[in-house]
Amino acid sequence: MSDKKCLGKGETPKAPKPEHKYQCARCGATAKKESRLCKPKHLKVTHHQG
């Protein structure tokens, strides 16, 4: 039994990708990637840029 050889080609254990953290466009708090806003109220203010 040679378990060491199994890890040679393509069998390398992949490390879990860290969750990408986005900041809320308004308050800078940590928000989800999809919304990018921590509060629903902030959604109405997003188009108010510039």
C-alpha cells in the first residue's frame, strides 16, 4: 500500500476557497456578494451615486 503516490497526480487535496467578503456600498459593513448591501433600505440609494 503506497498512499503517498496517490497524492502525486491530480489527487492533491484542494483547500476550501475562502468566502469573498464585500463591503456595503453605503455603510461599509460586510455584505453578501449578491446584494453587496447589508440592509434592504440601502438598495434604494444605490442609484444615487455621483
